[in-house]
Amino acid sequence: MAQHYMRFGRYDAAISQFENSKDFEVESELTDAIYHHGRAHLELTNIKEANDVVNERKNTDHHKSNLLECDCLFEANEFEKSLACNYNHRNRVVQGHKTDDFQNRIDMIEEIMSKTVGSKASDCLVKQRKTIPMLKNESEIDLRPLWKKRRDNNECDVVSYEDIDESPSESIKEQIHKDKNFNFLARKYLGPAAKNLFFLRELKKHNAFILPQATGTDHQLESITKSCHDKIMKNLQMIHARNPIYSSKKTISTHSDSKNCAKQRTFYMKMYLNRREAFKTLDLAKQLRNERKFNELLRYTDKILNEFYQMCTVKEFPRKFEFVTELCNNVALAYIDKLRIPSNSMMVPLNEKMAVLFNVKIMQDNFDDVEYEFGNKSTFRDPLKVDTSFIIYREKKTHLEQRLTSAKYGIEEIYILHEIARHELINDKLDDCKVFARRCEERSCEIGSHIYKFLAILMQLKAEILATNIEKQSELLKKLEDAVTPLKSEELNQIIQIAVQINELQLEGKQTARNSI
């Protein structure tokens, strides 16, 4: 019955049938049953179980069982052990087709090892065969509690402080390279089935299967996703171990001249594609600026500087610095385009004119001091409610600070500093906003960017407007008058002069109020 299940591919049913019926009348029937039992486990990629079944009652005279033993070691990527096992069984057989079966496996394993290791690397591995296990033991991480580690090292463990070692985060370029290489590897070996692996990878990464309306099935879906993902990844690694990409690249062209021509052709193609992508990006960014779609422009610029710009090397994209400068200056010009003299500036009170002129939104408290009344649902405030605005603020700031560490050019650095200062201003973090705006001003003076120097001083002025510090506003307005001169813009000069007049009126009103007291 179990062999009937094996013919139709029902390996789970065959395994259960073999496990339930372990008593056989003839020794040959037992040997055949062990072979088919191990073969069923191997078909389901249960390599360890298949190896255990075969080695439980090993019969060296059974040819198929010997082949299955070698295949189990091969599928487990134990190429050396599989090679030794094939040699032992081949030497035991005198001649005939049984010898050919082992010889074919020996030839295949030797070819795979020559592709993966090579002739020079194999000699090095043989010489370092004693050093490699020592390095492996040193690199292993001890996951025991801290007091156990200190106990073994004869250290004081009366008070064990928990040491938290934050692993350094990978750069954006490394993450993108890893994702790109993984996608290429999956598409090369899995073909159209790579979409399934990408889908499982996204599910495992973002936990998209955890839904509020289906809380009972969370653990089941999570376990199914993890098992499917691990099984596909294991098979992918096994396929790559047998035919690695770097060995196939070397055998594409044996002649050095044709190989160099192919490399040069690929390099020029990358240069051409990067140039096309750069012009397309700049055209779309300028179009968004002309259409006054400010938020979309910021999102698009952040995406380009986070992905396309990080992946391109200077060799493949020689005008990389000019591209980044043009992109960042386009955002700065979009900020300046927003500066306009409002039509209702004369209708607002004097203490709000500066905020209206520079389009500064005065923050208001969102907390309603309402006393709770029993039975009145409108007065209830949930103390455990998650502050989503703070979470968004923290994630955005962390993202920008990580971007700041990977910035290669000064113009990109001052762009990120200005974005951090703007983000702090929106969330009413005035002190942090001033700190980052001053850093942006200093860095822009170093690289000679007049437009970002103007924007950095303007950001400090907006923070002082929210802080209602009139004396500090007058100092910053004097710096703005000097910073606006290289820009040669009459509109900006006019706006600054109006701001100076408003500031003088505010200072006179404040002085009059002091004298009256």
C-alpha cells in the first residue's frame, strides 16, 4: 500500500504507512521498505529524517540503499562526506552498472567542488583545516544570561548590569545591494516562482497577515509563512551551492578579448541608462515644482536620493555631483517660491503679522482639559491611547539621521539638515530646530551655497517667531538682509524689508508697554 502511495506522489501517506507497519516476514522486504521510507522523506526534503531511516538498519548489500545514503549527504550539501561515501561503495562493487552509478555521482560532485572552491582555494582550505574550526568557535555568540558568562570568567556577578550592544545599522547602499542581489539570485534559479518567494518575504518582514479582525489565526498563518519561506530558501541555497553564479560568469567567454568587450559593452549600457534616468528625474522634479506640488516634490526627491543616487557609482555616472546639486537646489527654489506677500497681511494683529508673512503656523495645544463625568462618554480620555503623531515624528527623524551618515556631498548634507530642522519646527521642537538650522548655516557657508544659507537663517527666524523672541528676530533679520544680497531677488528683498518694518513696530510696542508700567 505504501508503494502505491509512492507511485502517485503521496509521500506523507506513504511515510505514515511505513511507520505503522514495521514487521516484515522476509529480510528483503524490510530492506526495500527502509529504502522506500527514506526515499519518501527525501522527496519531501526531510534530509535528516531520510538519513536516520537509512542508517538505522543499514544493509551494505542493498544497492539502492547505498545510493540513497550518498544522495542524502549530497542533498545536505555535505559534498566531502558524499564523495567519500560514493568512493567506499564503488570500491566494494567489483564491476557492472552499479559501479557506473557511483562513478557518475563522483564525477558530478568533483565538478561541483571545482566550480565552487577551485583548485587554488582547495589547497588553502586543506592547509587551514585546523584554523577554521577555531575561528568558527570564536565567532559564535554566547546567548546565555550575563551572570552565567561572568561566573565562567570568574568575574563579579553580585550585581549584573544588563549590557545592551547596539549593532551598527547597515548603510542604505548595502541594504539596496543586498536586496538587488537577492532578487537577481531568486529570478535566476527559481524563474517565475520567484514571485512567491518575494511575497512570503514581504509577509515575514512586515507581518501583513496579522489583522485585527482575525486575531485567532495569527500564529497559524505566521508559522505557515515561516515554514514555506524557510523551505524555499533552503532549496535556493542548495541550488546555488551546486551551480554558483560566479562560476557560470567565468565560463561565459573563455577568450579574454571577447570577455573584455562584453564587460565594456555592459558598462557603457549602464552609463547610458543612468544618464537617461537622471534627465527623466530632473524633468519630473522641475515639473512638480512648477505645478506647486510641494509635498510630492519632497517625497520624490527623498526617494531618488535614497535609492537611485545611492546605487550609482561615479564611474557609471560621472556627473553624479551635478545631478545631486541640481536636485537639492530645485527643492530650495521650491521653498523660496512659497515666500509671497499675503493679501491679508494688513488685516491681522501686529503680533501675528510676522507669522503670516513667513507662513508660520502657530501651534495650539491639542489637549482638552475636560473633567471626566461618570456616564458621559464624550468626557472620557483613554490613558493608554497610542500617540501616533509622536511615532511618525520619531520614525521620520530617525530616517533622516541615518541618511545624514551616508551623505557623500556637502549639498546633500545641508539638504538633510534643513529637512530635519523643518521637521522639528513642524512638531514644535524649537530648540532642536535651532540647533540643526545653525548646523545647516555653518555647513552652507563652508561649501558656498547662498540659497541654503538664506533658508537656514529663515528657519531660525521661524523658530524665534513661534518663541515670540522679538530681539532675536531683529538680529536674524539683519543676517537675512546680508544673505539675500547674493540671490539678487527683488521679491525677497521686499519681503525682508516688510519684515524689518514689522519687527521695528513690535519693538516700539514692547518698549511702550514697558514704559507705561
